[in-house]
Amino acid sequence: MRKPHFIGNWKLHKTKKETVDFINTLKQFLESKQDKIAGICPSFVNLDAALHAAKDSNIIIGAQNCHWAESGAFTGEVSIPMLKAINCTYVIVGHSERRNIFGETDFEINRKIKALTKADMHPIFCLGETLDQRNADMVEEVIRFQLEAGLCDINGDALRKIIIAYEPVWAIGTGVTAKPHQAQEVHAFIRKYLGERYDRGLAEETIILYGGSVKPENVKELMAQPDLDGALIGGASLKLESFKAIINY
Ligand code: PGA
């Protein structure tokens, strides 16, 4: 039984006070929602405060990125041991903004996923096709490639620690959501791929989130899809009311 996960990706938003106030209110709201898992990925500088605010709740606090090296001359980067030391165990990896704006490659994404699982942490591994790729009928090819590359050298035990997030690039921040059947097709494809590469039982346990313009108005239909286990939410996770409405779908 896969518990629905709703994880907010806050990107470059919210100060420390805004982060803490939000989490304190969310915490109260979630007390009666033990059947769902909610998470927030604030900016690095607010992670520690967010983790303190979320203490004694089941709110996941995740980072939005990490470096694969334990330490070294990597100006501006944050390491996995640094995150682990503050008890931050979830990290978004391979978000399309990291791939497209900051030039992150599948190879680097794989290094991060390997380093995170080795440290017993949980990557939230993002993948998804662009509009051009969808229009060229290349969705399965692109997703398969991203899975092959991202999960290179990842065994079944490591896969158990990973959350996958299917985020079609054309749906992120655009207000255009994938139609529920389009999301389901890709989620089913990912699960089938995992079943063939690892085993069916493991594929059935894997949490596969959808991301891309998820809002209170479309979450119910998306969640009705059998292979969709929750959402990675950008814009609509920034307002408490819309995030709560999504969790309450
Ligand atoms: P969005 O962002 O919900 O604003 O489309 C999703 C994401 O980038 O994870």
C-alpha cells in the first residue's frame, strides 16, 4: 500500500520566518491526516529552521539539491554529510530547472543519486520530457533514457530509498497540467520499467509522484490514476490554503 505523498518544492521562495510559520501551521493541520505524507523542500539556508519546526510531526523536510562529493573545492555547493548532520534526509535531484538552467547532466544526477543512497538518504529523482520531445512522440524513449542513466549502478536496496517524480517540463510552472491519462501512461511506463529491471514487488512499492502545475482544482483527477502516488508541487505549495486543499483532495 503506497501512502500518498505531497511534497512542496519551494524553489527560490520564502524567508526563514515565512518558512517556520508555514510549517507550524501545516503541522497542526496534519495531525488528523496520518494516512498522508506531506513534505516541504525550502532553500538551504532555511533547512535547519524548517527541520526544527517540523520536529515531532511526520512532515518530510528535503533539500532542493546537493553535491555528490563529501567535501572539497566546490564553491557554493552543499554536501550530503552536511545535510545528514542536520537530519535532512530527503533531497530533490535532477529537477528540470537544475537540468535546463544550471546544465546538470544525467551523469551528474546519477552521481548524486548514488551518493545519497549510499549515505542512506532519499533522493526525489525528477525526470520528464520537453514539449518538443512529446510532440516528436519520444516520451517513452526519453523517460527510459533518464531512468537508465539516473539509476545506473543502483541496486534494488538502493531503489527502495528513492522517490521518483515524473515532471513533464512543459507542465512545470506553466499552468498547463498533463491530462490525467497522460500522466498515468508515463507512471505506468516507469513502474513497468522498474518491474522489468528490478522486480515487480519492488516496482509496486516505489512511490512515483507527478509534478507540473498541480493545483487544488486538478489534484483529485490526477490522484484517481492508479500509478500516481502523490505530487511534487511548486507554485501551489507556497500558499498554505492551496497546499492544504491539495493534501485534502
Ligand atoms: P509547479 O512546479 O507546480 O509550479 O508547476 C512543480 C515543480 O517544479 O516541481
